[in-house]
Amino acid sequence: MISIKNIPIVIEPGVNVLEAEFFVRRNNRPCTFPVQLFRISADKKTYKNLPFVPSVKVPHVFGLSDKPSEALILVVYDNLGRIHSLYTRQHLKDAWEKEHVADEYAGRAITKFSVRYIFNSHKNRAEFMSLIDRLVTQINNDQMVDPRDVVAAFTLLSRSRAEPVPAAVATLRETSPG
């Protein structure tokens, strides 16, 4: 499986080539290598092969080839040059899969409340996320929550040297008429 990383979050609208990296894991050995993504020209012939309807809202499209029919990945930017979405497929004849880029990664205003937890190690963070995932699954399946998982999650949080911090985000305010 190939993952793309170190891709520009924002581009200049006139740029024709982007540099990024592909991350591949083969035989449990990680491998990263640089790639160039080329702008896909905006013409009728080319746009027929895209997996979405191009518009002025998402006019910047890049791929490993300047022809969408030869690409396994497409990176789409909006009219301001911010990353919008990724389209991937395993083989040239496969259907495209769209992956929306989250607002916090794209640098757009976040309209949700959030809290940042700080862990002392990657291992503690991974264990905490696993416990939370297990607890959420239990709740969603209308099962009794395992108290040992709750205690373990809060124990990991209590070991943190820093308190949870409310993250500064943009929020929508309701305005009252009149």
C-alpha cells in the first residue's frame, strides 16, 4: 500500500509541478521516496477522464502523470490553492476512491470544539487511542462499558505532565434577529 506524505497544503495557483513523497511498507520495511506530481491541464479531453466534475471551486488537479487515465493518485486543490481532496486507486482499471482532506489539515477554519491531550510517549498515545476506540465501540453497540478500560484511559491521562488544553478554534456564533 502506498501513502502520500509531505505534500504541499497550499500552492500558488500557477504552479505546474509539486514535490511530495510516497511511503511504502514492503516486508515490514518502511521506504520513502520522492515523487513529482504534474498539473493536469484544463481541457475537455482531459477532464472527461477525471473522477469528479471539475469546477471553478476545485480547478487545480495534480497527478503522477499529466493524463488522469495514467495516474493512480490525484491531488485536488481549491480555487485559493488549498488542498481539497485526494483520489486514489490501486490499478489503472480500478474505480477511484475519494478521500476528503480534513479542515485542520488543509488550514481551513475549524468550526468544532476540541481539546488537545499531551502524552509523554507515542506508546502512551497509541494505547489511549486504542482504549478510547474500544470504549466508543462498546457504547455504539449498546454494550456495557468495561470499567477497566475507563480506568486505564484515565490513568494514561493522569500521567501527563500537562493538563488538557482547550484548542483555539473558530466557532460559529448564532446571531439573534433584531
